[in-house]
Amino acid sequence: MKTKTLLSILALGLIGSAFSQKPTLELTFTAENNGQYIPLDSIFIENLTQGGDTTLYAPDTVLVLDYVTSIGDNETIEENTFSLSQNYPNPFKGETKVNLYLPEKGNIKISVRDILGREQAQYKNTLNRGNHSFTFYAGNEKYYLLTVSGKQTSQTIKMLNAVSHKTNGEQCKIVYTGNKGNVNGFKSQQAINSFMFNHGDELKYTAYTDVGEKTIIDLPTGNQTYTFNYALGVPCPGIPTITDIDGNTYNTVQIGEQCWMKENLKTTTYRNSTPIPNVTNSNSWYNRITGAYIWYDNVISWKNSYGALYNWYATVDTNRLCPTGWHVPTIDEWATLIDFVGGNDPPHGNELKSCRQVNSPLGGGCNTTEHPRWNEHNTHYGTDDYGFSSLPGGHRFCDGTFGYIGNFGVWWSSTENSSNNALFPILYYYYGGVGVDVSYKQNGFSVRCLRDF
């Protein structure tokens, strides 16, 4: 296999001189974890500006974009050509589809083999002229080679199973799923690889490796190397810290495609310099329907440990609670984080908690009685796998009383549930999952800011 994939990049305009040199961009991809090289399985490239995509398969890790001033001819396969489409999606998770076009009726054989050449699935039949579709269900292997043979010709495609597990406990198999007669509606592999690109287009690169997926979005303007960093708990690229209007500085952490503050918000001023009322009186807190904040137990010494507690109204105030370029996340954005780490069930809540705990089984600096920390639990202790480092700042009830510091970490979302309630995620010292619940808007919860996308 060549080490560079040359893609024809076609744009509207006049045909240049046949002797002129075509301008190109060379994009190189690599991956690492804590400075150690990680082999790439594939890189899926999407043009977010004008549509279209293509894929590099290992060992190809260099994309050469050749853009010329001519009109693209993104044709489908000719009607007299035996053609096998690239499977889609690819990489896939458990199952994928493939199309076959036959210019005339004939006997065909489909054989699927693993990377060592062992046959995993087979299909034989006599099929009429036209388009035929198949679904392939993966077994335990990661790489598969699918070959279609018929009437003195054959074609092979390479398929990547991104999760490497059996689908529904079944064996590897290929299933015929339909015939469209003489309709010729899918593109050949060559046509699929006609990737359109112009200067200023925004591209999305998704890397697949043994340790998961990573995504980078960029507007390439010249030769560039992209490194997919699989290290967990690393700062957001180019933004290791963020400072609020009060001068409080927060570390950041990149989790999936999201960039989070690594600490609870402490600001007492909206980002347009408007002060946030500090409401200490219980009755005033209960009756308030505009933004307010409080320190736990009305004691400012809790500020550096757990940040401030805000009522929900502060999170949606038009003066803006988070620094410029950041916002209070919606419940859907919280769900994106939760889904990325594996869902609501244990141990994924533990993976989001700071490891600081009374009698932490992890020992070392994780074992502490000093705040900030979680209360003791032998099973559901924080492991902080992703560097989110959540801490249990407790909360202020709508009646003005305080509780649960060290026990619960509760953060507002900006998503309203009703005229009286809003949605929030919660972590518990005695449970390893992540809860999502509703509460009165007058309650005082912590806030984590999320960078604008």
C-alpha cells in the first residue's frame, strides 16, 4: 500500500496550464499517549464546509490535497462495470453495509477473511443485473477483507471493526438485504475518494486506535502535522487555564471534544462587571427569582475548596455567569460528558470524581482528611480517570439551610424543566454512578463552565 493517498481536489473555475505545478497541502497524522507513539488504525476526514468525506487506512497516515481549478466530475459507476462499494460506515461498530453492482446476471461469491487469511463468512448465489446490498455482522476480529468474485473478476475492500466484539452474541456472517434491479445509485470507490476541498474549508479528522477515538477540527492553510493526544486529564489544547472577571484562575481539561473547567466556579461578578448579589438571609434566598450566590454555610473560607453556590437564575442571567468564550452547560452537554465516559452506571461516576477521599484505597495523596475531599467509602471511591476532578461542594436548600458537603457533588445545568424546576447532574460518595435529577431553582448548587464550541 502506498504511504500517501492522493486525492483529487476539484473546484469551480478554468482549467490551468497543463504544465503548471498543482498547489497541494500535505496533512500528516500521528497519535500519542503521554509522549508514547500509538499506531493509528484509520483516519476519517470530513469536509464540514461543503460536505464529503474520505478515509485513510493504516499504514497510510498522510493526506495530500491536490486542488486545481476545474469542475469536479463525481460520477457514479458506469452501468456496464462490475463494482463493489466501500462498506459504510467504515470504521464500523459491530455491523456495516456494502453494495455490489452487477452489469449482468451471474454467479457471485462473497468471502470475508480475517487479516491472517482465515475465512470468517461466505455467501454464494446467482444474482440478477443491478444493485445488491448486504449487511456484514462482525465477529471478534478487528480487520476484515471482503472479496467479491464473479465472471472472471474480483474486488476486495478492507473493513475495520472499531469495537472488536461479536454482534448480539452471533457468529460472523454476511446477509443479503436487498435488490434494486437495474438502478445504479451508489458511487464507486474511486468516486467516493473524490474529496472536494477549497482554501478556507473546515475539516474534521477522527482517528481510530486500539484505545479509542479522538477528533480534531481545523481549517488547514498549509502543510501540517496533527497529533491525536490520547492522554487523559490533559489541559485543553492552547488553553491550559482560564481566568474569570474577578481574577480567579481555573485549570482546564479536555474530555472528548469538550473543554471543561477543572474546578468549580468562584466568581462573584458577572462577566460584564455586574456584581452578583450575595444573599445570606434565608427568607431573601427563598423568595429570590433573580441570580444570587452564597459560600457554603456563609463562610468564605470554603471558596478555594469548593467554589461558590449559585441559584439557577444566576446560570441564565443575561449578564452571563461564565467568562467570555465559556457558558453554563445544558443538560444535553452534561449528557455528552457522561456518555463519553461510559454512561450513568457505576463505575463511571467514580471515574469523574477527584481521588481525594477520607481513607481512599488508592493511598498516597488521594488519602486525606483535609478539604476538599469526599467522605469515606471503600467501594465507590474516586479514581479521576479523565481529570474532571469533581468535588462534593454540598448545596444550599431553597429554605436557606446548608448540607451534604463531602457527600454530594451537584452542578446546575442551564436547562429548565418547568417554571419552578431545572435539571442537574449529581455524584454521590456512596454510589459509583451519575444521577440526573430536577430541583427547585432557588437551590444553591455548584457550577462548572464549558467552553463554547
